[in-house]
Amino acid sequence: MKKIWQYLVRHVKEDFDARQYIPVLLFLVVALFINYKFNFDDLVLKSQRGFTKWFYYFLFFATAYYGTLIPLSLYSKNRFFREKTFWIKSTFGLLALSLDSSAPYLRELVGFLFQADLQLWAYKVIINWVGVCTVLLPLSLVYFAYDRQQNHYYGFLPKRFDARPYFQMLLIMLPFMIAASFLPSFLKQYPMYRVSTAHELLNIPEWLTVLIYEFAYGFDFITVEFLFRGFMVIGMMQILGRHAVLAMAVTYCFLHTGKPLGEAISSIFGGYLLGIIAYETKSIWGGVIVHVGIAWMMEVIGFSQKLNNM
């Protein structure tokens, strides 16, 4: 934990400039107000269909990313907006993020391939695996085209990595998650797995359908870390320097605008901290441990509470 604190202090000391951060804060406040006041996420983004939905999501995330970098560039000696590589890589990353978030035609495909009683389970599994095609493969092409010489594969291949601080962080958070599990809002949300007859239709034990879902659910967080902390921070730091962290954190917040406002706000701080860790360690595995660890602990606690209430 001491090491993580040192990362945070060093980053803020070197990166913070009120002339840059305050406009970004105001931008975030306005964006969140518009989204939650007018239900922009549900009424505009999610109401689209097909590749139009992909395009709308691209404009949405591009607004977050470039809207953050504009004020950061005004008082910076780094003229990244003039670099061709910046525009190619950032556009490619935003297209991958938008494709992953919109998943055009996935529901239609699931409806075509699976019978009605199996579709919900199948969709929830596939949507968590789709990042292989929408994120990992496309960004791997970018890596081999532009960043192969860095030999880090966007944080997948760190030279040195100490996992202990992140497991310590999970242990510290565990009592708070257990306490939160007694709230009605927690029981309404968790576990994310929903009871279905999928195991009967597939003729397999129910625990196996649960395990398949939970594995896919955890894997999705790996693709999230690869995209946000790996590509947007480690992959863009050669061009943006420390500005890559704040631009990623704001875009990460936009990813959470379909969730309760408190979760969207907390994602700013969580994304910022995980971005700093990725920047300092050149690894995404700290974020993976924290992200997947929290997700699976919430699931286990949720299942336990449901069993106790039966």
C-alpha cells in the first residue's frame, strides 16, 4: 500500500496543474449533468441499432477523450495534437472501445443461434467474451504496427511486478463489501448471475453454467484493463506523457454513465488511481487483480446472502 501511495503522490506532484485540471472538472460536471438529467445514455445511445449505434458510441467516447485533452494541451509544451501517430492510435482505440460497448447485431445473432430460454444466459456469456474480437485482436494489430519495440504488450508483459499491494487492497476492502451486502440495493444487484434453466437445456450441472458465466464475467475486466490502463495509458504515454492518465480516467467515467451516478463518479477516482499504477509499473496486472478480485468477491458475497435469505 505504501508503494501505491508513493505512485499517487509522485504523479500528482508532476502532473497536476489547476489551469488544466479545473477545466476538465467542469467538463465532467457538465457532461454528467446532461447525461443524468436527460437520460442520454438510455434515450440516445442505447436506442440506436446496428452500426449507427457504433458510430454514436464513437462520438460519445471521442467527446470524452478529446474534450479532456484540449484543456490539457493549452498549458502543455507537448504538441501531441500535431502528431499523426496520436490521431491514428487514438482513433483506433476509440473505435475498439465503441465497438465493444455497442456490440452491434449481437442480440440478433444470439436470437438466431439460441432458443428463447437459452438466449439470456448465452448473451450474458458472449457479451463478456466479445472483447477478444472487439478489443484484444484490433489493439494487438496496433501494438505490432506502432509499439512492438517497447516490448510491454500494453502492460501484459511487465518486466517487474509485485502483486502483494493489490491483494492487501482487496483484504482492506473485504469488510466494507460484506457490510454493504446487507443493503437492499446490493441484494438487488448481486450476484450478477441470474438463475436460469440454461443447465437443463444444455444438459449439464447448474454449477457449470454458473462457472462458465463467472469466468466470462471476470475475463471481461481483463479486456477493460487492457484497453483503458494498457492501451490508453501505457500505449499512449510515449505521445501524451502523464496526460494519458487523466484522459483515460474521464473516458472511463463515460463508460459508466449507464450506471448509478455514484458509481460513475467513483469510476473517475478508481480509473485515475489504476491509471497511475499502470503508468508507474508499466503493467495492467495490478488493475486486473483489483478489478477481477472485487467482481468475484461481490459475486461470492451475493450468492452467500441469497443462500442465507432462503
